[in-house]
Amino acid sequence: MIVFFPTYASRTATGWTALIAGMVARPLPERSRRRVLAVAVLRRLLDLNDAQTSSEVFRRRAEVFLFRRVAGHRVRIALGDRIIDAGLSDRSGHFQARVDFDDGFAASWASPGGGRLEYTGITDEADTDGDGAPTAAGSIHLVDVTGTSVISDIDDTVKFSNVAHRRELLRNTLVREFVPVEGMPEVYRRWRESGAAFHYVSSSPWQLSDCLCRFLGESGLPAGSMHLKLFRLKDSTPLGRLPTRKRAKRRTIDRIMDDFPGRRFVLVGDSGERDPEVYAAIARHRPEQVAGIIIREVPAKASQAKVRERLARIARRLPRDSFTIFQDPTQLADLEPAR
């Protein structure tokens, strides 16, 4: 099984450069000890009954965690009329390769609208669905030198997750269908129509990449590059402890901004974790690139008064009108970050 992560291409002096990235894994056998133990831990942790653990949603979501990473697997892709060797998967099952192409290639093979290149994996027979067809597909978003990019969190920003309550977070991740934050798809589509590009930066694990891509499409949220958390397993029961902290968020955002020094960025997140602090630090360090910060105020364990004082304290350290707080997406009706 190969999963490709949505990435982006940036301009070079001679054309474009893009990163191909993904993960190679094999499902755990149905009756393996690790699988049985992981499901048992989840069942106890979330207090699930037989109907819930046998539901289609649970089986589909849990399946993406019930695997063995495959190291040393050679990955090849078909991109346009080119066959590209993406190298070998590392010890964590991840791989990445740099691909360069010119404007003519991009124009010839871009999807309708010209904003994306799509490719497929070339797999061994053991990795196919039985008829020799590729089992994995990926996308590269073409992002120009100038313009506006939206860097967006996912959990509790565009998808209802309830990160503040760990059991509810896990239930919303593994037992329930994903639900968009009402009104956010309309806001993001309007921004896309005005020319914005999107980068989704989240502490959700890479295992959920395909699930989240489907959620974006089904919810009407714009597609974009996806930057999730590398989740390394240190025991045989990973499902009991999905990561929620955004430890690497600033490093990831800095890397995106470094790749697009001529673009302006709008940073969108929520008040549930550390988005306001991380975004404010980036804005102070890169004032010429950050066009604004937009934070959705969400319920938290702290009192509403304390949350609002925390946000007000952050806002006072930033240029006036650069820090927007909202509770309802309709409050963003007049905001046009790409103009």
C-alpha cells in the first residue's frame, strides 16, 4: 500500500520544482496480535460497543493505523509522460524525491484550470488491486511566485474535532463521520475564487491523509498541499494516543514561506491550542509576508474570559487590524485576503 501526500511546486529560474512524498505500508493481518491488541485498547479507551467497532466508519478509519511500515521499498511514479524514480522508503516507511519540470511540461499535463499536476504510482503486483492497476494517486499544486496563500489548520478550524476533550477528539476521528465547521467551506471557496492558494498544516497524523483529502472534497473545501505530523510508533498500541500538539507547526510554516518569498500569507487557526501564539511569532519574524492572522474562538477548558484576555494580549503585540477573531464564519463575509 502506497499513500502519496498532496504537495506543491514552486518556481525556479528554469521552470518548477516539486516534492513527491508519501508512505509505504502493509496492513496488519486480520488476526495478528498487534491488530487485536490495538482494537481492544481503542474499545476500552473510547468505551465502544460491538456495533460501534463493527461500523463501516470505525473499520475504515482504524484501518489506516493498523499497518506495518515498509522500509526499503522502491517507489516509482508516472507523471505526465515521465517515469520517475522516487527512491526507497526509509525506516519509517516514508519517502520523498525532488522533481523538476519546465513550463511546457506543466502546461501540457496540468489538470483543467492549470493549478495541479496529478500522477499515479507504479506498483508491484502485490501492491495492486489484482488487475495490475495502480493503487495510489497523488497531486502537486502549482503555486506561483506572487499572490496570496492561506495557511490553515484543520481540527476545529475547518473540521469539528473538539481537540480540548481527548475522548471526544478520538471519537470524532475514529467513530464519527467528519463534519465541517459550518460556514467555513463557503468562506474558503470565496477566497479560492479570488485567487488564494491553500496549504493545510495540522498536527493530525499522516495516516489520515487520504481521509482528510476526501473530507475536503466532500465538504466543498478547496484542495491544497497537506502538511501533517510524522507519527512514529514506539509501542504496539498507537491508536490509544493520537497526537494533538502542534510541535512542528512553526517549522513547517517557515519552510512554506521560504519556498514562496514573494507571496503574502494569511494564517488561519483556532484558539483551542497554540495557533495564536505560533502565528503571532511568525508574523513578528516575517512582517513583510504575513498579511493577517484569523483565529476561530472555540470552547476551551479555560473560561471564556481567560481565553479572550489571552487573545487580546497577543493582538496588542501585533500591528493594528492584523489579528482577527471570529466565532461565526459569517463574521468573515467582508474579508478578502487575496485582494
